[in-house]
Amino acid sequence: MKAKALFFIFLLGTFIGCKKDEAQPTGSAKITYTSNQSISGYSLFTEQTYDRAPALRSETLAQISSPPYVYQLIVDDLNTGTYIIAFTNGNARFTFQITGGKQREYSFR
């Protein structure tokens, strides 16, 4: 009888201890980039994959004004974490963070 009770408690603990893996909400960033140079696009990387793996995204950009050249973009559906955006003019790259369920705003020069 004790063995049955212990087995039941073990099973109950197993089911209570199991937690469904819930998808974490994704986040986004609204990025404004101002430059003295015209650029054609950007590439997006995670902090861990920059210089080690292909970009998550590479897209062209349309300028909002010139000069100075102002570009604006929204990167969305990103997991919480740190990302690097690299613009096509030389070594212009910036680090930014994504928080799940929120849109953060960044301005880079």
C-alpha cells in the first residue's frame, strides 16, 4: 500500500513539475540612422554570430532626407537579445537590444 502511495505521489509530482514550453514574445526596434554618406542597405546579426555567420537579414534602405542622409527602418520578429546592425558605408555598425513584447527606439550617427 505504501508503495502505491509513493508511486502516486511521484506521478503527481512529475505532472505538476512539468511546465509547458511557452513561446516567448518577440520584439522590435525602430532605428534611425543619420550619416554624411549615402548608403544602400544594412545587414543584421546576433551579437554571437557577427563575423562568424551569414546575416539574419540584409536589405536595402531608402533615404528620408539628404544631406545629411537619414534612414529609418523597423526590424521586427526578433527574439530577446543583443543584435548588431551593420550599414554598408564602411565600418558603421551599432549594437542594440530587443525586449520581447516591446518596440524600442534607437538613433545612431
